[in-house]
Amino acid sequence: MSTTKTALGIRMPSPRLLRGKIARGVLYLLVLAVFLVPVWSMVATVFSGIPMKSGEISLFPLDFTFNNIIQAWNFGVAVGLFNSVVVVVIGLALQLTVSSLAAYSLARKKFRGMSVVMVLILATMMMPEEVIAIPLYLVLGQIPAPTESGSLLNSFGGLILPLVGWALPIYVLTGFMRNIPLELEESARMDGAGDFRIFWKIILPLCKPALGTCAVFGFLMIWDQYLLPLLVAQTPAKYTLTLIVTSLQSSQELGEGVRLAAALILMVPGVIVYLILQKFFERGLLGGSLKG
Amino acid sequence: MGRITRLKFMRGVSPWAFLAPALLVFAVFKFWPTLYGMFLSFFNVRPYLGNQWIGFDNFTRAFNDPTLFAATWHTLLDAAVTVAASMLIGFFLALLLEGPTLHLRIVRTAAFLPVVTAMVVVAQLWDVLLYPGQYGAVNSVLGAVGVGPQGFLSDPNQALGSVMLVQIWKSAPYDMVIFIAGLAGVDRQLYDAADIDGASAWQRLRYVTIPALRPITTIVLTLGIIRGLRVFTEIFVLTNGGPAGSTETIVTFLYKAGIENNKLGYASAISTMLLIATVVLTCLNLWWRARKDRS
């Protein structure tokens, strides 16, 4: 319908449709220019060997080199990356364990006080963590722990434990577990299985998609932490990668390539996790927000 | 204990056994700091000397602090502008990039990069791109169209606007994904009906798409406002509240008062007020939604 025949009988798109197509193409290029080009220029600058003045970037990796990466690595990125990986691995494992246990109880049990627990946990979702940052810092300084500082300050415990309790995965997993048919659980109960066995053997394996969603969100949430490590980590040995990246910002003499190299190393794991678990991420964004 | 009573006991205990780890971490790292902060709001906190009860002094001081007033204004302005702009741009991106074809998926994934990039990285990147000299990347682009070099983050008149640009760059694609989900949920038959009635593309958008997206718009708005009130990392990294206090926000002010100047009681009082503001906003939002559901 929207094509016209040319004299040669070749079907050509009508001029109006063609104009629309070109306009769309231009808009796509604009979107790519705005969102992709800055990221691309960061990558290109990191691998460029030519010296850059402040504020200069490169659009192509001229004189390809790993020098910026190596320098950044030696200026604290190695330590920061190690600390961040420890925090994210242990933190995420604890977060998912604690959340799925709580979700099982909230989704499958009826007990006095349940609605109070539900409201308390959901209330923290509306409460930005920045609001309690200062008193949290004081509390962390008061909790005795077998560390150099004698408290949770300047320790992995202080970097990790405040991130374990998060309302979002509890909410997502509770919603998901409610939709698992009760019959599955009842037949296992007939066979004499206890609560924990049912949770571990039946419910949890069925929750894989929801756990995938929670893993992506949890990873990004922990990996991006900035204010908490800023308060907790007091010596460079405990700095997470986010702190290392911003500490390189003030070392101007190293050049833009080095600090962007550190930033790139911080960026890559997030992008990889997103690309691998993309479908979980989008589903979660939609599911969580649609219900919210 | 007999078997029956034991079973009953187990049934009573196990929900709490499953909840215990979560309740413990929430209690210690969320609820206790919240209450402790409220408590400290009424004290002059003096490490080693003991805290001194000063009643509502911290709160009266907060209401008379011009720096805090400016910080609150910047925070509200920043939240309003970035939420509105991200929603608008996110909506148009969603209209442009919705669809199953491969090239749309590729453009969409590229546009989504800022969302999964840590805020610290985004801030570093734009700190370089917005370099105020004429060699700065954005200034070079502006130079190519005949605009002179701008100060951006170093200019007190442009710093807040520059920070907003960076925030919108990161949050517009986020809103896009939520809107795309909303578009997928629009009843296709409504589109067909509109076509049969001879509706133009604009009318279809105005009378079918936008009304159908209303519930999702409320969600995007709520998420955006909460995101806006807590703004910290990008400001702290890009400008640290400067130049000349032009980008100071509530949380950067909190950090400076509490950590850098050690006025912990004062910082706690501001935290408490921010908490009350968040609770009030949330309740208003819930009440507004409930009222709309009834009508």
C-alpha cells in the first residue's frame, strides 16, 4: 500500500515513508551520539598512548597502549578492586540468603505480627539510606568487633553488613513465592519434610528467575556504593574501587587517561553483569515497578 | 514434649526463625540508627565530654541556617528539573526505541549503558567532558557551532545546571525502560480502534497512549522524587557543593556538618527533618493514589 511502482517496476517506498525512515535514522544516530559516544571516548582515551592535557579526550585509541591501565592498577586500583570484589561477593550472598529466608516466611506463613513486619520492611524502601548515614556511622563505631579499630569502622564488616538488609529483594521474592502453587509444598509435607527442607529443596529452585533479578539489582546496588565506604573506610587499605576512582581524580599530574582507566575498570563488571542477566534486569524493572 | 505439642511449637516458631536474620540486620543497621538519629537531634553531641540536652535548639538553628536553606532549594530545584526532563526524554526515547527488531535492541542497549554504569564513573567521565577550557570535549562541540567556551561546573551560574545534565543523562534511559514496559502493556485493540476511527498519529498518542501510561507515570514520578531528594554522589564528586555553594544539596550539607565539622547533633536533626519530609511525601503519594483508585 505504501509503496509506489517506478517506471522500471521496482517497488520503492513512497516519499513520505522514506522521509520518515530517514528522520528515524537521524534520531537513532543522535541517541547513539548522546549515550554511546561519551562512553566510547572514555575507552578510546584510556587506550591512547599520546599525552593528554587536562580535559582532552580522544575519539580513537591513537598509539594504542595499556600504560594507563597499568598505572591506575599500581595507584590503588588493585587494592580497591580486591576490596570491592570481596564486598560484593560476600554482601550479595548474604543479601540473597537473608532475603529469600524472610520472603519464604512472609509468602507462606500466617502469623501474628506479620503485617507489622511487612510494613516495617517496606517502609525502609521509601527511606533513602543517605538519610540515616550519619547515625549509622556512629552506630558502626559503637558495635564492638574483632578488628583493628575495635568496632565495625574501617573493616569489611562495616562495608558489608549495612547492605545485607534490603527491602527490594524481599519484596520481589515474596511476590514471586506467593505465586508458587501450594500443592507442591503440601505433598512434600506429607512425606515428612520440614520447613527448611521444603524451602531449600522445593521453593528455592523454583525461584531462580526472581533470584536472577535480585542478583542483578543487588550487584549494582553494592558495587555502586559510595557514601557508605566514604564513611567506613578510613585507611586506603580498606578503600573500595569507587573511593579509589575518586581519589585519582585529585591526582591531576597522572593525566586524564589514568583516572579514566580506573573508572573504566569500575564500569566493566556492572556492564558485564547487566549484559549477561539483561532479561532478568528488564523483567525486574518492569515487575517491580508495575506492582509498586 | 509430645509430638503434637512439638509440632505446634515448631509451627509457631519457624516463621520467626526464617525472619530472624533479616530482622536482625534491619534492626541493627536501619531501625536503630533511625531512632538513634532522632534521639541525638535533641543533643549537643560531644565525643568524650558527654552529650548535652539542648531541646529543640538544633531544629531552630536548622530553620535559621541560610546555607541549609540554599541547599534545600537546590535539592528541590534539582529534583523537579531532573525528574521532569528525564520523564519527558525517557518517554520520547521509549516511543522511538520500542520494538522487537535487532537494530532497535542495539540502540536500546547502547542508550541503557548509563543506567548500569556506577554514578562515580558517570561523574568522572563528565568531569572530563565538561572541562571548562576550550579543549574540553563539550566545549569543542560547542565551538564547532560557534558558541564560545563555557565554564560549566566551574561557573557558579552553570554548575547546578551542568550537574542536572549529568543526572538526566543517567536517569532518562532508566525512565525509558519503564515506559517501554508500559507501552507493551497498552491494549493493541485500542490502537486498531483508533485507526478505524481515522485518528492521526498525534491523536492516537494523545488519547490512547498517554492515558494508558498514567499509572506508570505516577511510579516514575515517585521513584524520581525519592532519587532527587537523596542526591549526593554526583554532587560530591563533581563540585563538592561549589563553586561558591551553588550546588550544595541537603545530603552534601549533612555530610559536611556531620563528618567534616563534627556537628553530629545538628546533622542528626537535619536527618530527622529529611526523614519526616520523606515520610510525609510517601503518605501523600499513597493517599493520592488510594483516592484516585476509589474515584
